[in-house]
Amino acid sequence: MAKLKALLIGEVKNYGSQNATDKLNLPWSSAIFKVAQNGEIFANEFGFEGDSVADTKHHGGPEKAVFANSFANYAEWESFLGLKNMAYGAMGENLCVDGLDESCVYVGDIHKVGSLVLQVSQPRKPCFKLSKRWGNENMATHIFETGLTGWYYRVLTPGSCKVGDAIEVIESDPVHMSILEINRLFYAPNENLNLLEKFNALTTLTNGWHDDMKRRIEGIYSTEFMRT
């Protein structure tokens, strides 16, 4: 059974310098640097207590209340960045999960961890702050290319959880479309149009994604959110 390997929260802080010559080091603010928690943390419909969001226009809210990432992905990021033993929370996740990944997490599935009941709402669209976080201007693009984006949850039942808690799939969405399938369709729609019928059948995906996918297929969806 899948389990919670790390539980993390973060505060908004400012980084960079006005005098920087490298655009990656220009001023920016974020709560992407998460701190691992040993105790039990409560979450309501807006996420975990003590966790903050800098850009409330594009992040946070009920549809992005909790961000999860798979520990299985760490090897890929370590290889890309030339690092070893990356700390939990490397992608700014709240939940670092062992035993689940984008290939077997399905939009609309309902997971229980501790007393917290969550529903998978959407993939994460990797933004430029990941590139700033790791000092590599291609980091966000690499995540987009691999589809190893992690996923967001909406909170169905507020509750608390802690490291080591089992993650139980208590209900599976009938469409059974994985986060990775959505990411493949979004990254290269013309090469994955066989997934479009399945995508269009989703009723539990966050509002706006169907319009975004339509624009992506038409070639008019901007991917500037990934660039510094």
C-alpha cells in the first residue's frame, strides 16, 4: 500500500536581487521551499495549516489545496540536475508519496490519508519558479516534457495526517484517466489524440482544463508560465 513519506509546509519568502545579472536570480517570492514536519498536521479545504501561497492567482484555492509528488520521480530530477540525495519537498510538494505516481493516479480518484479525505483534481502545470528554485532555466520545461508533474488534490473531508500514514484509494473515477495520460495529451496533443475521447469524458477535472486543452490542441495556448 502507498504511504506518506514526507509531509511538508512552507512560508512565503523573498529571494533574488535587483542587481542580479542572471535572470534566475532576479527578485521573486514563493513558498516553494517546504519544511518537513514530524507531527500530525490538519488540512481544511484550502490546504494544510501553516502552508502559504505567494501567487494566489495561479496557485492555491480549493482546487489546488494540497500538492502531491511521487518519491519515485526523484531519481529523474537528480539525474537531470546532476545532484544526489535531494531532500523531500524538492518540487514544493506538501505530500511526498511512496507507492503512487502519475501513471497510476487518476483524476477523480478519492484517497484517504490519516483522517483526511482527498480527491485528485488535476495535474500541476510546472512554472518558472521551479527553474529559479534549482538554478536551471530548463527545469520546468523538463518536468513538462517528462510528465512527472505531480498532482493536486481538493479536500473532501478536512482532517489530519502524518508521515508514515497509509494512502488508501477509497473510490476510483470511472473514466480512469491518469495524470500521466493528461500530461502526455497536453504536452503533445497531435501525437496523443487517441486520449482525447477519454479526456472529454472527465467530469471531475478542475474547471478550465477542458478549455486549456482545446486551446493547446489548436496551438494557441501559451506556455510562458514555464519560462523565467
